[in-house]
Amino acid sequence: MTYPIVAYQNETHDQLVDIWHRAVRATHHFLTEQDIQFFYSMVSGGALAEVEIWTAVDQAGKPLGFIGLEDKKIEMLFVDPLSHGLGIGKALLNHAIQLKGNDIEVDVNEQNEGAHTFYLKCGFQQIGRSPLDGSGKPFPLLHLKLRSK
């Protein structure tokens, strides 16, 4: 199935924040409730406005997932947990590659094995590691880059 991918729309902001929140709870088991609330305040308070957001929608226009880009870097990719495994993440990733080219990069939490596996299956390779995340919290990041074709 193909999913239309549309540019960020202000009226779907709360739906995207909800997708982020539910996806984090479903996949980021290493985060405490306090950590989730910390990141939630960042995402709901404007982090989406700081990056280029593309949203995968169903036929009725309801958001199913989104990707956030800054230059040639994926800053976030979240899919509604009810839609995991349907190819939405792959569709969003392919859209990003079409827009930004094959030298795209992403950082993924080391403890998020599902995301790490997803990116490896999509052709990324690890090029580095940081012991702290971008907020200075002790959640190591794996730096990945799409392998040259």
C-alpha cells in the first residue's frame, strides 16, 4: 500500500505529538516517566517547528507517522504504534532520501533496538557513537549513515 506524504500542517500538530508520545511509550522502554515528560515538553512545545516535517497520512488525511529533517539529517521518525509494520516508516524514509539524497544520516538511541534494526535493514551503517544524547542525558546515540549505492 502507498501512503500519501504531505508537508507539515499546523492543524495536525497535536495529532503528531500524540503519535510521538504513543510511539515513544511503545518503543523507548529505557526511558523513565520523568524522561518521557521532559522530551514531551520539548516536542509539544515547538521541536516540530524547528525541523522540516513530512507526514504520512491515510486516505482520509489522518496522520499515521512523520519524519523530521534538518538538512541531510533525520532528526525524528515516528509511526503510530497501531500502524507499525505497514511500511509507513520505510515510505517516510524513502521520501527523505528522494528529497535529500543518498548521503542522509540519522542518530538512533542505542537502547532502541527496533529503530537500530530498521535503519540497518534500510541500508544504513554505523559511523560513530556518542555516550550522551543531544540533551546531555545518558542515552547513548549511534550515528548512522546510508551506505553508498
